[in-house]
Amino acid sequence: MILEDFITITPTGLYCAYGDFYLDPQQPVKEAVVSHAHGDHAIGGSQNVYCTAATATFMQHRYRKFAAVDFFNKKYHEAFKIKDVTITFYPAGHILGSAQVLMEYKGIKYLYTGDYKIEPDTTCEPFEFVQADVLITESTFADPETKHPSPVDEIKKLNETNANVMLGSYALGKSQRIIQLLSENCPTRNIMVHFSIMPFNKIYEDYGMKLGNYKMYDRKVMKNNHENQVYIVPPMVFHSYHKAINVVRAFASGWKNLQQQNGISLYISDHADWAAILETIEKVKPKQVWTLHGDGKQLKDYFKGKLEVKILN
């Protein structure tokens, strides 16, 4: 029997009372199961953190000694227990080390996706479809109007101009994917990255991910070369240089509002779009779908009378 209260939303985050642990807590807790290392899912300060090795490494870089009291690094497909709940991680395809969390309790399987994408990305482990009784899916882009274009086609837009480009990109995950896409599809470009992104690149490479050719940003290079330079910067830097001259501005994101007032729109998302969410539901074959991180109303309407969809947020 599916337990409707197996996962509940609390001010601290998603709580599983049957295992007495939190999924991606927003405040420090005793037992934290962390799907991936982005700051809105992985905070510092918890006592026991269960995650993949890459996620732990990113958290240790970001939070230093405040990352956690103890890390319990788990491999994909390795089952472990917290109280009476058996947990197994499966690749989520979002960023390096990102995991779906399969929780089994009294014969029922609950699958928490965390953030995920199912399209190919050579900078992280590919998404795996796992069957479960309940699919707890992010619904960031759960809108029939949302269809993410090919990331290769998007990055090739940069080949249409010789101008220097300031490219806004999240430091962890997105920047490494952008470097790889640029290296493979924009061979005439000299790729430079902001110093804050460099440690994440090194961690990726330490885990065997090949990003391609790039260098640390050099102001003189940008100043003396007015063509074919791409400078990848984190969002804060991108927004603080909104009047930067002699560059074309672009921001890599699936959000339309982040494309406004830029010279090039760059719709590259690391989340599942509408079609990908539907494909995931089809292959997971759940009896119920619970939605998080977005608006689940359109999914609820789409499956009305066919599949129970519960909106958790």
C-alpha cells in the first residue's frame, strides 16, 4: 500500500518519517540524503550526509569544514538502509554525481528524481530509467509549451558571429557542459573561464570527465583580441557587467526571462522538459506521480482520469 505521507514537506525540507531522514534539506539535520551538489539542494552543516562521491567533493569544496560532520559516499546501484528504508542511488543526468533516490519500504518503491534531464551529456553520468510505484518528479518545466531545443544547435549560434562573447553560466554543472559543447562545436573559439569556475572544472577532470580546451580568464587577451573569445562567467559576474562593451552577451539557461536583453539567446537547460517528463513517467510506470519544484497542475490535468498526480509543493 502506498503511504500518502511517506514524504512530507516541512520548513526544513522533504522529510521521510519512516526512515527519519530528509531529502535535500534546506537546514542542517541529523540525517540528510542529498541528490546533487547545487546550493538549493545541498547545504552545509548536517551531521550525516548520504550522497555520491562527486557530490561530497563539491560540497567539501564549497563549504569546507562546515560541509558535514560525516559523509557516507554511496555508489550508483549500491543499496543501503536508513532505519527501515532501503535506499539506492541511480544517475539523474543533471550534473556530475547527481542521483535519483529510490526508497523502498514495505514492498513499495518511491523514486525521487531530484533535478534531472534525460538527454545526452558527456559531462555527467547518463540518466537511468528505474521502475517505481511512486514517482516524485521535479516539475520545473512541466508545461506543454516548453520544449528544450538541441544544445548543439544552440551552442552553434556562437559560430554566427566573430564577436567576443560574455557567456553567463552556473559555475557547477552548466559551465562544464558549456565548455565541452564549445570545444566540440565551436573550434575557432578561445574559451576562457572565470577563476571561481576553475576548481569545479578540476573536480570534473579528477573524476575523469573530459571538458576540452579552456584557460583561466586573462584580461589582456580579451582586450587585445576583439574576435573569437568566449568568457564564461557565473551569474553574479554576468549581471554586474550588464554594460560590458565590445562583447555580445549570452546566458545559458532554459528560462526565457534570462534571455532578455542579450545579444544571443542560448536555451540550454539541465532540466527535463515536458516531453522528457512524460517519457520518464511512461518508463517508470508509476501508480502515482508526486510533483515538486515547479507547477504540477498541467501534469495533473493531462493525466486526469488516467493516473493520480499529487502536487507536493
